[in-house]
Amino acid sequence: MHADTETLRLHRAVLAWYAAHARELPWREPSAGPWAVMVSEFMLQQTPVKRVLPMYEAWMERWPTPADLAAAPSGEAVRAWGRLGYPRRALRLHAAATAVTEQHGGKVPVDHAALLALPGVGEYTAAAVASFAHRQRHAVLDTNVRRVFARLVDGREYPPTATTAAERRTATELLPDDPETAAVWAVAVMELGALVCTARAPDCGGCPVARECAWRAAGYPAHDGPARKGQTYAGTDRQARGKLLAVLREAHEAVPQSALDAVWGDSVQRGRALDGLVADGLVEPVAPGVYRLPG
Ligand code: SF4
């Protein structure tokens, strides 16, 4: 697609803003490499940058290549995941590292389809690694990018619940033609959503595309779609799972049921959470009433 004048103006404004305001993050360093990008993307999917940074540094120091991680038991990956949350991501990253090691000679694939074929790598992660690490031209749609486009292009406060074909079309149409510029654009729009066009308090005064923004031009109409997911955590099965897993992470050996009972009072919910952890492969029963992280 040949970009029209308005699209070119958007590109120039966002790229100039990014050049001046981008955060310095270790996975964005020129020396970072595809494995670093892949690890960071797994961690960043559901966890904010601030919490990811220390875990990421420790992870890369311990497992600087996919082969290093693949050689470790998957339970060690779960342990090192610490309190990042959604620990199934640790197992998926371990599985992806194993596939990279066994099927790709230890090198993170360059080809988008090969990335997508790795276990635990979905459309978003494949596009992110192909774009950020391999400097290819891909629409990279995370929640930040989707929110920016919803406001800027569609004049809506929030994007639909799940990514739609129309959103993919918009993102693809707005991609700069040149792959290197497209790769910078992808991360720049993401950064704009993270720092300026935030979910709750967009800083339109500091926004490089405020004049082009459809939502702003329309007078900021309120969200009229389905209610957005709340952030409730206390008392949920997810919190119970987190508590149980923390006991196993910190124990460094198999633990008896009584150690798990001590951290979550509701036995029905505790049982359900433990069953879920076992079913997900995050916890291994080694004997009746004795559990550990997977070996
Ligand atoms: S003007 Fe405001 S709402 Fe529109 S893209 Fe910029 S920060 Fe977001």
C-alpha cells in the first residue's frame, strides 16, 4: 500500500515522539537478540514492565540461550517465574525453548510461520518477535496498540473484547512500507499506548497525534460496548493458585498437603486450585498428599 499524506504525517509524528520518549529497556538494546525479545514478550504479555525488569534480568543471566533453558527441568522455569503471575507462561516458554533447540539448532526462527508453529507462541508473539527482533513488517496488535487505534482511527474509547479482522486491517494499512520503519512504528505505537494513550488517563496534551485523533475530535464519547473486565484478584481461584504455587516454589523439595492447607483456608477452593495446577502441568503429585514443581 502506498501511504497517503495523512498516514505519512501519522508516521512522522509517532516516530519522532518515539525517538524522543522511548524508554530504555534491555530487550530493546541493539545487542539484545531474538531470544531476549522472545523472553521479554512472554513476560510482558500479562505483566507490567516494572515487575518484569528484575525477573527478566535474572532469567537472561541464568538462561542466556534457548538451549540453556531447554536443558533445565521445566519446574525450574516455573520457580524462576516467581511472582510474575500466569505461570503457565513459564511452561510455554520452556516448551518453546525446547522446540527451538531441537528443531531450529538453538536459533529462534526468523520466519513468521515458523515462529507461530512454536509451542506457546501465538499470533501476537510471533509478530512481535518477527518485527522487534528480525525487523520485519508485521502488524503487532497488543492491548496498547489496539487501544491507540480504537481511539485514533475508530473514534472509540476501547477496542472490542477480542481482536477483529477490521482491527487487523487497520493495523496493516497503517504499517509503513519499509520493513525497518515498520518495525520501529510497531514498537512506537505500543509505547504511545503504554505512556500517553493509557487506558484510564490519556495525556492528550502530550500526544503527537492529538490533531488526527477521531475519539478526541468526537468529544470523547464514553465506552458503549460490553463491560470491561475488572481487576478483582483477592479471593479468586487465581489468587489461591498463586499462594499454593509460592509454597512449592520456595520449598525446593516436595511438600506435604498440610503446607498447602496452611496458606488457603477454603478447602473446596484450595482443592479446585490444586487440581487446576496439576492439570496444567505446573505441579506434580509425587505420592498421595505430596507435591512438587515438575521435574
Ligand atoms: S489524542 Fe488522546 S485519546 Fe487520542 S490518541 Fe492521543 S492520547 Fe489517545
